Amino acid sequence: MKGIFGYDSPLMGALTAIGDCICLSVLWLVFSLPVVTIGASTTALYSAAYHSVRKKEGGLWRLFWGPFKENLRRSTVLWAVVFVVLALLTADVFILRGMSVAGKAFGRLYTVGLVLWCLGVTWAVYVAAYAARFSGKVLEVLKFAGMLMVLHPIRMLGVMAPVLISIALTLLIPFMALIGPGAVFVIVSFTTEKVFRLHMRPEDLARETGKEMIVDEDTEDGDDDQ
């Protein structure tokens, strides 16, 4: 029993990760309430999900609040563009669905509209992830996020699937909103980080690898001390 409930046991690790995802989701919901800050909140969510939950590089609050402040202006502009795109795609889906139900010819494009909406949502996640991990002007972030999606279509599905599943579960079970955002960004980061590494400059990749080695060494030292 002691092994199962030990601090380093898989069970406790899973429970800790779930607790962190809930805390992150609550932070994201609270900081998104003003609506105009949802871009900065989403960027901070990805940063904390990757650096704190996955990499154990610091506390949740520090790794959420810091990126939130740093990216507030840029992410607000980014989200304004993303919001307009998603709003148009969402409107198209509802209009085409109405036409489909009414039996109109344009209603046949409903499936196309739905696919475009899914791509738009996935692109929004890529935008948040790229903005959290890299500097760059608004247009650069929007462009590179889209390019990474197109260049890696299979991995794009690895981002799209958990996002859409989370949205569907939240619509069915509203309580999932308390864990979904954090959990989804932790899961998504496994795919996006692989994509980012494929396009990093050698010096940036070496720096990233060096940081991970330092974190791993610190973790091992902590285990030895115990």
C-alpha cells in the first residue's frame, strides 16, 4: 500500500497531474472572463501546461502569470484575429446546416464548413502554442502557426482530436470545463513540441536540450537525497 500511495508512485503522479490540470483550467477560465484577455490566458495556459505540468520547471501560478503579463498585448491582438476567423467559420457552419436541413443545394457544403471549422479551431491552438514558446510579430505567429499545420498534417490530427473530444465532452458534461482546458493543452503539447523541434534552429534546439538535461539532473539529485 505504501508503494501505491507513495509520493513518487504512478497513482500519486496521475492524481497530481489531474489536480494541476484542474488548477490550470480554473486559472484559464478566470483570466478569460474579461473576454479581451482570452488570448493572453490561452497562451499562458499552454506555457504553464508545458513548463510546469510536463517539465516540472516551476509552480503553476508563476508559469501562468508571467507569460500572461508578457504576452498580454501581443496575444490580445492575435486573439482578435483568431476570434474573427472562428466567428466567421462558426456562422458559416450554422448557416450551411440550416440550408442542409431545409434541403437547399448549398446545404451540401455543410460538411466542408464543419471541416474548415475544425481546422480553424486547431489553428487557434497552434497560434497559442507558438505564441507561448516563441517571440515574433503578430503576422509571423499567425503565418507560422498555419504553416506548421500544413507541413505536418498527421501531427495536426494529434492536436485536433483531443481538442474536439474535449469540446464534445464539455458540451455533454459541463463539469469537464474544470479539467478539459488544462488536460487538453498538456496532451497537445506532446505533439506541438515535436513539430517545433523539427523547425528549431540548431542553437535553439541545443539550448532547449541543455535545459532539459539540467532539469533531469536536478530531479535525479533530489531522488538521491531522498
